[in-house]
Amino acid sequence: MISLVLALTCFEQTAQVVGQEQQSTVQLLLTPLESAHDLCKASSGTESTAFIKFSTKQVEATFTYQDDKAIVIPFDLSSDTGNFKEMFNTDVISYQIKLAGSLNVNGSVQKVNLVRLNTSACWDDLKLVYSRTAGGEFIQMTGTPLLCTISTPAITFRFVSGGRQRQLAISGSTGGAEYYKKGSAFDYSKIKFYKQELSTLTDEADKQTMRDFFDEFEQNRDLRVQFVLTTSDYPVRAIIDVIESNNTQCLINLKASGFLTSRYVDIGLDNKKYSTEPTCINNAVSFRQHAIVNTNNGVFHAEVLKQSYDDFNARGGVDMPFEPIVPGFQDIDNAELRYYLTAYDQNGEILLETSYRGQLQLSCIDYFTTRVSQIYGGCVAMNFYATEQCLSRGIQEMDLVFTSQVDGFLSRVTYFSFHLSFIPSGAIIEKCSTDTTNVIYGQESSIITFYQRLKAYSRLIQRGQQLYVAFSGEQEFFNWDRCNLDVSDALLYPIVGSCVLIAILVALMTVWQSRQLIQ
């Protein structure tokens, strides 16, 4: 029996030791042997002791042995960093397990892995905050410190531009105890902000590096950056995916919202209030907007939109199209919006860049056509995506509005405005309504009779002039613009991909009704 105990083997020959240098912790990883001796199985569930042996030293920890699952035994050496370092400078490491306090199991460690850095364990809520306002430009890493040990680091900001890595030394700022300041006492556990202002840089090359970062980020909103904190022992890399303007409060206060279809993202915003609010901006002459949508089906960029002050000010939000359309839209079940709004003065200088992050509401409409009828009023034929989320919606109250915009957005004239109610269906259904609404986009047409408006609207379509059709409610917002319409013989069109085809039926019904009345 004595010889049997001396040769007792309970674990596979795959033992590993994993060390976390930042926390000075070690884990011994063991896999129970399927064909282990009955003595091993009999010890399952007992309090046992593990030893890691190296050089002439050893460290120990207690654990509960289980014979049917992988075992991870932690060793906390945070108060014994000397032994921690010596363990990983030793060529041969072995282990000993005392099962139930008496049965000895010995083995060699097959693999040793020292993790020198683990960025995810150093900060929580990590992001880069910036300002591009002329005279107040800065970048700042923001995060809540967690478990790392970092002493007197040299700090650099790094990004890639033009295919090569750029870097900028961070000297910090005098914002208080939570702000890093080069040359001051460094306490990693208390510092939350690593800030570099453009105005405090003395080297022209460094100033240009920060400007180049702003230019690169304007063109590539998916840019990943990092702050590298280099100590005498190792570098710690804080890789940052979240980059946002320091001025997000303007859009939050104005209750920005978002709605996503396969063709565009619609962002609700009180544009006029934004462009005149003293805490936001009140002397801009032009705006640039960029929207990125992160979904469970991929990341999609809307087309960048540039607007004059008058055009921006006249709108209630903005629609930003995708080119091409979002593929597999029906498979998207969650979407987050990243939105950047930049305001410029008359000299092209940036007055303010603000950003917004928020969840997007998803459209459920799959196919759609619309028509105007002298008899039935406004009609839509549509079906919803056959998902539980879409079909479980209650009664939909929607407005259907037909307008022209012959000379662009500011010339918009409303010809027809109807209200419809319907229950979502996975099958194509048509609903018509003669109930009119007071919803007016731009100005209301001066033409008095319904019949004369039909004729006028038909002529606009036949001439290929620009129209705008909107179908909207609390849970949906569909529109079509920026397209010239032609008359066609087609009767039913899928919504995805073409604003031209969708509205053609309006022309057909308008022309047909006009001819019937003339006869």
C-alpha cells in the first residue's frame, strides 16, 4: 500500500502555472485524470493543500478538490513580490497536492505563462475625450483605475495615420489630484484623467501631431488609439475604442434620438435650438455630420452630410443615407448610434464638435407602396418583418404626407396629408384613408381643391421634379427624397433600395384619377 500511495497520480500531465504580474497573483491549473485511482475519487470534496515548488522555496494555498472538473488554484503573492519574481525566473517548477491532508500527489509543471499586462484589468469605462474648439483643443484619456500596479510611468498617446504610427508625449495638466501631471507624485489608484492640451505643447512637431490626430479622426471615425504607460518593469497599453467629444451635453439636453432603416438613419434633433443655444453654438455658418451604426450584424457608415446654416436650421433633425443599403436588415436586433456634429465659422474654423451615443429604434417595415386616390385618399400597401418584435406591436397610428421640393429642402410644399391606422402583419396588406391631418412640411399648397392638387402633383412627377414622401408614427419613420421620379407601368415595388420606384405608383394613380375626372 505504501508504494501505491507514493506513486499516486490524480491529474493529467498538463499542469500549468499562470502569473499576473500586475497583481502578483498565480494560478495553478490542473485537469483530473479520468482513470485516476480510487483514492483520488474518494478524496473528492475534501479540503486540500497545493504547493508550487521552485528553487529551494515553495508557496502554498488551500482549495476544495473535485475529481470530476478542472481545478484552478489561486495563490496571492501581492505581499510577497520577491517570491513571485523568483518563481518566474526559475527553469524548473513542480507542484505537490496533499489530498485530505495526507495523500501526496506530485507532478511537474508543463507550461508557465506570465501575463505582464492585462489592459482590461487596469481601467473601467475607458474612453478618449477630446475638444476641437479653436483655442481649447485637447485630448484626454478617462477611466476608473482598477487592480494594476503602475509606478512613475512615462506616458505617450499613439495612433496610426497614413500607414505609420504617430505618438505624442503626455505632460498632463493641473486639474487636481485626479489628473495626471508629469513630475508630480504619481498614484495610479487615484488618477482618472490623462489630459494633454494643445496650448501647453511647446514643440511645433508635437502640436502638428495633435492636429494630425484630429484630421485623421475626422476622416476615420473607427480609429483606435492607445495610451502607453511605460514603467521600469513593463509597458501598460490602454487600447481605446470609445472616442467622444467633451461636449455631449448639448445633444443630450436637446433629446437627440435615432431611428434606423435599411436605407438611412434618422436622427431627431431640434436643429434651430442647437444652432442658437448659447451653451452649444450660435454663430456657425455651416455644419458637417457623420453617423456610424454599430449592430449585431456589422458596422455601417452613413454618407457624410454637409449643410449650410439655413438648410441645417430649417430641419428637425437629419436623415443620413447608406450607400449601399444595410444588408440583412431583418436580422438586426440591436443597434447603437455614434453621431458627430461639427460647426464651422465663416473662415472654416471649427467652432464646436459635439458627439452623441445612444440606442437606435429599428424599423419593422419590409415592403411598401403608396398611392393617392380621389376616392380612397391616401393608401399604403405594406408588410412587416415576420419577427416577434415587429408583429407584437400594437395598432400603428401613422401620417402619410406627399410633398414637392422642386428647389431643394427649403422649397418643400405639402400637397396631401393623411392619417392611417393599421395592425402589423407579415402579409402584404393595403390600408387607405380619407382622414386628413394638419401635418405640413414646409408650406401648404395654395391649390384649393383635391382634384386640382392631383393634377398638379401628377405634372411634377411627369416632369421628373423632386418630391418628398413621408410615412411616420411613434415607432416608424419612412421617407423618400433626393430622387427624380418617372412614370412607369410597374405596380408593386420592394421598399429596399429605391426611393424612385416606391413613389411611382403615386404618379400612376394621380394620372388615372385625373383622366377619369376629365372624361
